[in-house]
Amino acid sequence: MKAVAISIIGFALLKLAVGQTDIKQVFSIGDHFGGGIIFSLDPSGQHGLIAAPFDQINNTCWGDDGWIGASFVNEGTVNTKKIVTFMKTKQLFACKMPAACLCDSLTLGGYSDWYLPSINELKEMYENQKVIGGFVGWFYCSSTEVDKRHCFTVDFRPGRKKQIVNLPKIYKGYVVRCIRNSANEIPPIQENLKLNKNSAPEKSSDELILDKVQTTMNRKETKYHNITDVKSGDIVKFMSPYGDAIFGIIVERRGNNKVKIKTYPTAGFLLTVEEDLKNISKVELIN
């Protein structure tokens, strides 16, 4: 034990003597980090842009008509703040959840600083889409506006010669993939769940808005033992391939061993997954 202590002290003195600092982690494109997948890096390899590992929604709009000043082509964070501030002044939206507002309210992987990518950030995602994965062949909207009525989008349909397309802000069919910047790295926040069992959809295609926020939840979890124990509307928990604890609501049973789950880590987050019964547990809230 004494020898180990001496070795540690000696190493520390050596570092001071040569003026070394703590070794910093160097990342690569495709690394899983910070709640998603790194798709862009600065020259140091220590900071980069992180894409959410899956789409957040596939049927929403950019927002309402009107010039906001969200015209930055490289600063999605600035654009997102401008859009969210503008939308807060309006009582009616062209859609239920404008793309930038969805990213701004997103909590995923323990992080809450997600934003809607600018056009150049989105184009870089397009160029690295195979590394990121999970994209669909359709129009993804950026946070960069063109004029009062149009925004920049990237066409992810295969074989298209023109990637960047100007489309109406109020079009309600955009796909959204949020990103965050590791240069603004913050400690993961505690679970921020929005669960309302009574709002479970009647069918999987229904939209579900979870509106009861509980940052600290008293709950117990039990594993399902038999498919007969599973009911539509049950709140469940399972782990994503990236190690995130995902909560959702069962919307459909599939055969004898699978269920269809609509997941909502935060308001407006839309993702339907199919999970094996042995991988999920039932969550009961304790008052």
C-alpha cells in the first residue's frame, strides 16, 4: 500500500515538473458521446457536434410566417433561441410543436441543451448520415430562415442532385433531428420525466402529449412475467442501445413476447419502438 502511495505521489510530481496538464480525450466521427453521435469535430478533436441518435419528429413545421432574424448559417444555437423567443410571443402556432421549440425543450441522454441545426450543420449531418444512422428519405428543416415565409431544408431523399431546398415555414411535414455542441458540455441532468397515464393514445398513430412533469419520482419497477400482464396504457422503462433510460407508454401488444411502445423523454418527443417483453419493466408511481 505504501509503495502504491509513493508511486502516485511520484507521478504527480513528475507531471508538475514537466508542466503537463490532464490528458484530454480526443474523439472521432461516429463516437457515441454526450447523449448522441459525434458527426463533426474541430481541429483539436476534443470538441464537436453531436446528433441525436434518432429523429425527434417527422410531421411538424418550422413555425409561423414572419422574419425573425434566424439567418445564421453556422450557429444553430443562436437561430434556435431567436425562434423560441419569437414563438413565445404568439398564441397560435402553425403547428403544435415548431421544430426549434421541440429541440429547445428536448431532454435526451441526460442533456437538455439540444437545438435545431443551422443549414450548414444540417448539411454536415447529411454528409455523415451513414455514420449517424436512422435518417428517413425526406426533408429535414434547419433553423436558418430564408425570408418571411421560407426556411432552408436538406433533402435526404436518395439520388437527389439538389440537397439544399427552400420550402415554406408552415409546411407540416418536416422531419427534425436535434443536435448539441460538446464545447458547451454540461453535466447530465437528473431524470426529467413527463408522464400522464390517462393520456395514453387509443392507437399507435395518435399523438400523445405528456404534460405532468415530475423531476423527482417515487416509483417502483417490476418486470413483466407474462404477456397477459401487459395492458395498453402501462408506463414502462427500458434501456436504449446507447445506455439511456427510456420511459414510454405501451400502445399495442405484438404476439406473445413483444409490445409496441410510444416513448416520450420530453414533451413533443415522438418515437415508436418495438421491445421484447423481457427487456422492459412496468413503472408504478408512488404518491
